[in-house]
Amino acid sequence: MQVEAFAARLAEVRVVPVVTIDDAADAVGLAEALAQGGLPMAEVTFRTAAAADAIAAIRAARPDALVGAGTVLDPATVDRAVDAGAEFIVAPGFGPAVVARAAERGVAMLPGAATPTEIEMALAAGLSLVKFFPAEASGGVGYIRAIAAPYREVRFVPTGGVTAANLAAYLALPAVVACGGTWIAPPDAIRNHRWEAIGAAAAEAVAIGRRAAS
Ligand code: 3PG
């Protein structure tokens, strides 16, 4: 998926569930729960050995869902993710080798950026959509407001400390396309197959996103 199409999809859903899956056998149940709640998408983090299999399982079971890879820290992981079917790549920071590999593989890249220098590195690479990470710890809404002023074309996906309680405040910022986070499907809820709770949290996030959009 190209970055423009990815950005357009993010602007529609407004929320990116960041998921860490221990057992790839849980992936489809999780994707169903998220879709049930109105969020047919997930960023599957490469923090567990199951990540690639989980992405492949979701792609096979839910072709309608948008599935990407998170915590991608090196070019080899870009390859593993794309080979598994990841449609977008997310990183916590700006890694030039990761960004270059994603471009070679023709997959949308969402690099992390939390400082003016990192934003300018992204812009130099032709990327104006960045993950603002870690959002709350870096200064949250006020920081984005300040940093967005000189970078008028940059769009942010705040992630890190975002919850149902502060989601609306982030989404109200014109520079914010969508927010990401683990609050919708925390690792513990995935492990314990708490699909109803995950579906309800997804639905709540979608409702907050709709209100923010109107
Ligand atoms: C990420 O991987 O993007 C962050 O760890 C998500 O942060 P959160 O757990 O505070 O949502």
C-alpha cells in the first residue's frame, strides 16, 4: 500500500490498535473482535516471535482488514513483515535503513518522530506523515500544537499514552490524522481472549473518532 492510500485510510478510521500477540493462533480472534467493534485494522508489533505468523493469519482470514507491522527496527524485519503480508510499516523512531527498505518494498512507512530534527529527517525522506512517539511523555497535545506550527504540511499519528480519556483531545488537533495505542487490545486481554472487551473498546474508540470528526 502506498503512503497516500494509507494516510487516507487512517483519516477514516482515526485509531490504530497497536497489538502484541504472543500466540499467532490468537490473531484471527483478535482481528474479528476489532472488526466487530468497527476497527478492521491492526499494527502488529514485532516484539514477539509470533508477529509474522499473526500478520499472515489476519491477512488470510480478513482480506478487508488493514494490517501492518510495528516496532520495525531493522531492514530484515521490514522484509519479514512485508513477506508476511504487512501493508504498512511503523517504527518508534526514524531509522534511515528501515525507511529505505520500506520504500524499496513499496510499502507505506510511518516513522517515529518526536523532535524537529526527526521531523526534518522524515521530510527529507519524502515522508510528511509521522508517528508522534511517545506522545504523552513527550508533551502530548500542547507539544504537537507547538511543533506543528512550523511544519504546516506534517501530519501526526500520536501514540504512547493515548487512551479513551485523551483520544478526543488529540483528534481535535488539525495536524493529527489518527492516534495509535495498546489501550484497545492490551497484551493481557489478547492472551486471555477477552474479545468482547476488545470489541467494546474498539467501538468506543470509533465513536470518539466520529464525534471528533464532526
Ligand atoms: C507503541 O508501540 O506504539 C506504544 O508502545 C504504544 O503505547 P501505549 O502502550 O501507551 O499505547
